[in-house]
Amino acid sequence: MNSFFSGTSVLSFLGCLALGLLYAWILYRNNKNLDKKLQYLLAVLRVLVVTAVAWLLFAPLIKTLNYTLDKPVIIIGQDNSLSVGQVKAPGFDEKRYEQNLKALQDKLSDKYEVKTYHFSDRVADGLDFKNQGKLTDAAAFFRKVQDESTNRNVGAVILATDGIFNHGGSPLYSLNQINAPVYMVALGDSIPKRDALISNVNYNNIVYLDDDFTVEVQVQAFQSNGENTSLTIAQNGSKVQQQNIAVSGNSFVKSIPLKLHAGKIGVQKYTVQLDTLPNEMTTRNNSQSFYVEVIDGRQKVLLAAAAPHPDLGVLKEAISLNKHYEAKLALADDLNATDPAKFDLIVLYQLPDMQNLSAGFLQKLKSAKKPLWYILGGQSNIVAFNQMQNQVNLALANGSVQEVYPDFASGFTTFNLSEADKKQFTTFDPLLAPFGRLTVNAGATPVFNQRIGKVATQQPLLFFTNENGSKAGYLMGEGLWRWKLSEAENEAPQSVLNDLISKTVQYLSVKDDKRRFKVFMAKAAYDENESIQFNATLYNDSYQAVNAPEVNLQVKNEAGKVFNYTFSKTETGYQLDAGTMPAGNYSYLANTELGGKKFTASGSFYVNALIAEYQQTTANHQLLNTMAKQSNGKLFMPENLLKIADEIAKNENIKTISYEDRRYDELINMKWLFGLILILLGTEWFLRKRNGEL
């Protein structure tokens, strides 16, 4: 550390010193009572005091220079993934390699600051040679180095890996951000071995019941030209398909599509198995299991009517075009034998009817509490219609009908209709609506208003209502078959009528989730290195979120073993981190109690096995060499590991950096100076008093 005053401070000090000399000369020049030596001593003390006090009035600055030496940081990264442990080059001595890597660390520590990491699917401090990582993410290693070495003097990076990177981005893009040479240690074996494997399986996580779906399996084989094998796929342990494969070439790749049928609801486990070839390097990559959730996504729609009508055919066709919806038609006497509770949406076509044929069915409908779509027409019993619901009232109806055209209502956002669709609806023929004075609840959402002739009204034609969470739709006119004919005349490429009916049915049939206790997960499928996360919400009678009671969770695996957990409380809900779990299918049951009532929630999830480290077993030393050259580093084989220290020592760019820290402080801030002034004044006063001076 160096401290000194600036040039202007020195000049000020000389002026203050002159003032101190003048003051002492005036004070002691004619004093005859003091001894000559004592007089000189007192004069010196007075000079120092006056000089110091005067100089402090100028607030002089003192400049301090500090020099910090930053030794180069050498970073060592060790690949700790499964591929490094399972495939070794001929003659590779694992114990000797571990000893040499630690010896290299010790040797470099004498001159440099050394930091060590091991990485696979995540990065951690220190060296680890267990090789249990399920994935290899070298890009994450370089991000870790960059984050923890910002503004540091990074001299070099030593990376020991086999070049099999199967997770994260390419590490080549991360090298330039490090700005240091990377010395690669080439692990593994770059010579392909005899092996047949399943390299990838493409599939959909969710399929619908009774649908056919395709699974694409990619098969690879190395050094196996002329061999024959077979691919088998089993569902829950039962074989469903088998296909023979003839291997042609020593680097064989083939994608095989397998068509499967979803015939059972629930999570289905599928296992793809490739027969073993003689003298294979490993059989761990010959099979792969995956899980597909089969759901019954079909919504059941009942078309209830008193008599046949062309509109019913239009409705059924439009609904059936969506494979997730199933439409059933019930007429006249069939209505009384139909249970409305079995359906997700009920379309009341001109019901209640004039003949009251549907009275028994409508009575059962009151307790079913299902979403309804009312379609009125000339055969509707308006009086009974007004009595069975309280959202719409059609007064003064005398049984006559009037022609009404659709006029799109501005501000409708419940579902999307394009501008072209809206324009096409204006060209359609009119519907026949019951004549009367229409009164609609103020909370109704209109899709179309009625246009009578050329006069646009604010009376809705097609609209939705929602009362206490119960949805209902209303179409105040019959004659959808006319719209169907209008489409045919216009030769429209797509049916906007079918689209309108489908979206209306979908909106009305979607169930609002009003459960008071909900447990949900971010996703249904996890990898075996991911933490399983749960969230839960509990509502009181006023549907306000509360978290006073404890929430317990039981997770059961395929073998029937149960794991118990307790949720942690958040601000208004609950959360749980269950950690990682082995591959397999799991179910869960959560329970709690509030106000004397017990609540439960259940579900399932599955964990996929990670086999990426077995799907590529040939080391990529070419990539390692490219990384070394790109960063001005060098590639080394494990047996030459200790030579890296000599290579680093020869690199003139790897050197200690000195940082200068310059600081200016006011001298008046130095407290010891005030103490010195007081001591000088006290000493002078004591000596003067002792010798009889005032």
C-alpha cells in the first residue's frame, strides 16, 4: 500500500508551516524567563500545533494506492454420467486416472487457484467418480463456470468427458463466453462396438378411448451387418405387436411405425423390446418403457324432441363430426325411458311441446341439473317454457311465427368466429321464431341478435345465460336446415354452421370445477431425475381459499407400497415437493378436514426412466477436439493427463493480474491527528506552567 499527498496539498502545507513558524517566533522571541533549550522546545511544539490546525482548514486529501494480486483460476470439470462409467477404452486404468486427476489438482494448486466440479444432469462442487448421472449437460457446466467466475481471472478450463452430450444446448456455443483455453481429456471409447438398441420412441402422452394412435420406434445397430432381430411391443405385460428386422450395414438406423389401439381407460404401460444380438456390448438399451394415458374424452349429447325434424339431422351431423362428442336422438315415447343424468348436455328441441309428450322426461330433468340448450319453434309450448326456466320470458305468444335473420352481436368473445364467418351468416335464409314480446335476463350473452327484414333489433336470437354456475343456451327459432341449404348454394369450402353448433355444444358442455378441495400437478409425466411437485387448494363454504387444516398425501407405486407426506402451507394454499421417484406408474390420495367435513382428492402420474446414457455409447472425441481448438486449448488422452500442467505453465496468457485500487481521503477524517494536537498543546501548557509562564 502506498499513501502520499497531492502536489497542491504539499504547497498548502508549506504555507501552514510558515504560519506556524511566524506564530512561534512572535510568541517566544522576547521571552527572557525560559531556558534557551526549553524555549526552543516550546517553540517547536507551537509550530507543530499551529501548522497542523491551519493545514486542516484547507481539508487536504491523502491518496492511498492498494495493489491486489489475482492468481489465475484453473477450473477442472469431471463428467460423472453413466456413459463414462459403462464404456471404457481398452487399457484404461480407472484407479490410476482418478489418482492422476487429483495429482494434477495438487500440482496446479501450488501456483494457481483451482476449483473443481463434477457434472451430469446437474453441476456440483468437487470431484466425483461414481458415474451415476442419468444425463450429460456440458452446457450447464459452462454456465456454472461463467456465473461463478464473473470478473475473475480464469486461466484455463480442464474438462474430462467422453463427448456424449444428450441434454441442454451444445457446449460449443458456451466456449466463447468463458474466454479461456479449454484442455479436453478424452474419456470413453471412440471405436463403435457391436450393439443393437432402441434410440428413440415418439408417442403422444394422452390419447382418447377407442382411438388408434401411432408410436414411432427408432432402432439402431452397430457392427451387426447381416444379423436379424425382432421388435416387440407389450401393453401392461401382454404382447400386442411384433416385427422382424433385418440389419443391413454396420451403422444401421430404421424408424418403425407401430399402430396401436386405445381400448382401455387409464394409464397404460407400453414396453418396446428389441431381441438381443450375440456378443452385444450392453443390453441395457434394448428395451424402453413409456406410459400413455387413455381418457374417455367423449361428451354425450342428448337431442330430445317430440317429433322428427330436419333440424335434428343437422344438429346430429355437426355434433358427430367431433370425435370427442357422441350425439343420441330421443323422440316421443323414447324420452320417458331416457335418463338425462347420463348425458353431459341436453338439447331441448321445441320442448316443452304442445302435446306435452315430454312431460315425464322434463320432470326427471329438473333433478339432473344438466346444461341445457333450448331451441324454440312453432311446436313449442311457450307457457310451459316460461315456467320451467327464469332467464327468458316470451309473453303474448299466440302460436304464430315470424321470419328472423341473424345479426352478429358486437362484443361477443365467448368463442371465436372469423369475419368471413360472420359475413356468411348474413347471407343465410331466415329462421322461424315464435311471435311475442321477448324479455331476456340482463346477464345474457348474445351471439346473434334478431333482424326482421332490414331492421336490426336488440332482441337476441342465439344467446347464453349462466345462473349460479348452471349454463344454458337459447336459439329462438327453428330452421337450421335452411342455413344448411344456404351453405350448399354458396358452395362454402367449410361449414360455418357446423362450426357454430360444435362451438356452442363445446361451450355448454364444459364443466366448471366447483370442488372445494383440489390437488393438482404441473404435469402428469416426469423424468426420474425431476422432483415431483404437488399443489393443493382448500375452500370454505364461501369459496374462499383457506389453509388452516393439515393436508396429508399418500402416494402408491405399482407394487402397492405407500409413501406418506404432509403438505407445507403457503400464503393461501398448500404445496409439496416429494423429491425424485423411480420410474413407474403412481397414484395419489390427498385428504383433509374442514368444519367437520372430510375432503379427498385423487389422481395419478408416472415417471419415465432415463436411458439416454445407454442410447449412445461411442465417445465423440472429434467434438472434444473441435472444442479444444476453438478455445485455443488442446486435447489429451487420460494417460497424458499430468502433461496438462506443463501446457498451462507454457501458456503466457495465463498469468497473475495486479489490480490497482486508488482512494482519496480527507486528512480531517483521521482521528489520531486530533489526539496528537491535544498532546502537543497539553505538553506545551504543562512545560510553560511548570516554569512560571502563563
